[in-house]
Amino acid sequence: MDPELGLCLGCFRTLDEIAVWPRAADDVRLEILAAVARRREEHDPWQGDFRCDCEH
């Protein structure tokens, strides 16, 4: 979790969104995914590309 943004650095969801996800209705999940897409555009330093430090 990024302490400044309050977002998971992997999925860009808030703790509340992560907690509600398993029991969320499809329309709520779609709203969360739309918010994630906006956040990824704003905060993803790699512009959506997966980055890894591993050499495998």
C-alpha cells in the first residue's frame, strides 16, 4: 500500500475497495474497475507496462 495515496501499488484499489470486492455486485465491481483505470493513468510510473527486476 502506498501510504501517501492510500492505494495498493499492484492493483490501484483502496483498502475499502479490496475489502468489498468479494461480495460486491457486478455494477459495483465495474465502478471500482473504472476508478482503477483512472488511477492507473494518473499514478502508474510505467504507463501500464509490467516491470520486474527479475532476470528470468
